[in-house]
Amino acid sequence: MVWSSRIEQALTARREADGWRLRRRVEHNSVREITLEGLTYRHFSSNDYLGLSQHPAVIAAWQQGAAEAGAGAGASGHVTGYSRHHAQLEEQLADWLGYKRALLFISGFAANQAVIHLLAEKQDRILADKLAHASLLDAASHSPATLRRFAHNQPESLAKLLATPPEGGTLVVTEGVFSMDGDSAQLAALAEQTRRANGWLLVDDAHGIGVCGEQGRGSCWQQGVKPELLIVTFGKGFGVSGAALLCDDATADYVEQFSRHLIYSTAMPPAQCCALLAALQQIQQGDALRERLNSHIARFRAGAADLPWQLMPSNSAIQPLIVGENSAALALSQRLAQAGYWVSAIRPPTVPPGTARLRITLTAAHHHDDIDRLLEALYDAAG
Ligand code: PMP
């Protein structure tokens, strides 16, 4: 009965810490609006930063792809699941981002697990930003390599860890735009330090790709950095789901030959690749969408300066307000819901203890007026 008591204990602790997480049933989600339990809210909790999940060209491409190629891939890519649509998407991604190769994964979580599991051996060390995503930190801590974490977004802290000579390889791991704080990694400094230490840099740009940089090429392109390993995910700026690893030929071959996550997993549906190709085209031509999003970000930050909650140093679509206690963050989220705004409260362990927050996300689908009304509701809630 070890499992039953363990489960009961964990659930009780979560309830008592105001940490219980609900998966609410969404009835309708148009990026700008969301309907749950019969009520419609202005939506400020989507990672669909450009609104592409609703784009007619993306939807049509998925429908046409399914009509042509069926609903699913039918097998792993190493058996018969790799189609011309997969190949075309990989080629276009590699070309767009300036890499030799791209390899598709079913999710960003899987891609991060795959790459770290494959590369990290016992003698190696992984040096990760303290706020790197759970998929990166989990993979690193479950790997045989040594995991050390450096202070969030502080290259000086990384420098201290790098000062100890490694036994094996050094893999430096960061996000491009941090998912819960919204700030951008100092990629040039990280890349330079990693190069000097003869290591490799892995950047997970889940929240930057599509949204920043020329043609939406993301944080690395924007900062003039080309990490050895770039992970891009498709559930945010692309409005779909899935992910890709961008790397050189030999690394791609190594992953293709040895990654159990890739070999023993059904390939992404070909129709999804069609949708992603259409989303990629919208992103490449998406300057107007990005300008619109950036104007919302500037408007929100200017308007939020006098709120009593800490605004983070973020120029991205992610604009968290740090509230502190779990119960206070939940109460604020509920207060906003009563006023017609859907903004999720994010609590530990997703964020450090004592930093529960409202994670406000802005999208190109919003109108200027939406930002102004949200700010009014926040000032009302502040009393
Ligand atoms: N990396 C980061 C930085 C993320 O925010 C997320 C999603 N929360 C992931 C990876 C996982 O990506 P996916 O949703 O495609 O599994």
C-alpha cells in the first residue's frame, strides 16, 4: 500500500498549500476570448502569441493535409512515419534558421529530454540557468552528468561554475525568453563563455521563436548568436504543437541513429507538418503581427508602472505581475475573472516559493482597447 499513502500525502500537501491545479474545461478559445463553464472572458493566458492557431491558412493546411495524408503518421519516422511533409518542414526550418539540419519532435518536452539524455554522459557537466524549463532541468537531473545551476540570467554566475575545469564535456543550457519571467537570456555573453570553455550551448527558444528577431527567427537570431543546439517549439508562436532541434549534420545523424525518444515514438501527423508549414509562412511574413504585439507590450508596460505588484524586466509577450503568496495570486486571478478577464495564477513549484504571480500574456489577436480595459481592471483590483 506504499503508493496509496504516498499519493494521499502528496495530494493533501498540495491542497493545504493552495497549490491545487485545476484543468478547466474550455468550451471555446479564439485567443482573444475564452469561454469556460458558460462564461466568456477576455483571454490573457494564451501562449499563442501571434494568434496563428486561428489563422484560416493554418487551419486549411491542416484540413487539406489530413484529407491527403490521413489523420496520423502510422508509425515512427524510422519505420514508415516520415513523409515528404516532414522532410519539407525540416528543410525549411533548417534553411530559415541557418542550420544544416532540423529534426522534428512531437513536443518541446520530448525534444529537450531527447537531446539531453543523448548527449549527457557521466563525466560531463550541465550548467543550467536556475529558471530553465522543467523539461530541461528534469532531463539534466535524471542524466548521469553532473547538474549545476547558475543564478538566473547572470552570466557572472555561470563564469564562476566554468572556472572549475571539467572532466568531460560542458553543456550550458538556457531558455531564450524565460517562460515564467518573460525576460531574455544574455545569449551573447553565454555563448562567448561557453565557447571559451570549449563547451556547447543549448538554447530552448520556445517563447522567442516566431515572435522576435528578423522574420521571427527568434532570440538567437536577434542577438546574433548561433548555439550548437537550438530547440524551437510550435505550441506558442506557431499556434500548433511539436518541436524541432536545429544542429549540424553529425549531431543530427547521432540523434537520428540513437535517440530513443525519436526512434520509439510515432512521428508527428503529416497534416500537422502541413499546418506548421503554413504557420511558418505566416511567421516569415508576420512583421505586422509582431509590430502589433510589440505595441501591446509597450502599452501594457507603460500603463502598469503604478500597479502595486512587481513588473518584471520583460520586453516579451509574457508580462508577469509578482503577487507573492499563493492565496493572494489566486484571489487576484478570481477578482479579474469576475471582471471578465482570464489571467492564470502561476504558483510554486512552477515558480520559486513566495513568487506566485499573474502570468499575463499578450497576443497580436488583442486590440489596444483590451490592454486598456485589463489595466483598468488591475487598478480596480489594487483598490
Ligand atoms: N520549453 C519551454 C521553455 C516551455 O515553456 C515549454 C512549454 N511550457 C516547453 C519547453 C515544452 O514544450 P511543449 O509544450 O511543446 O512540450
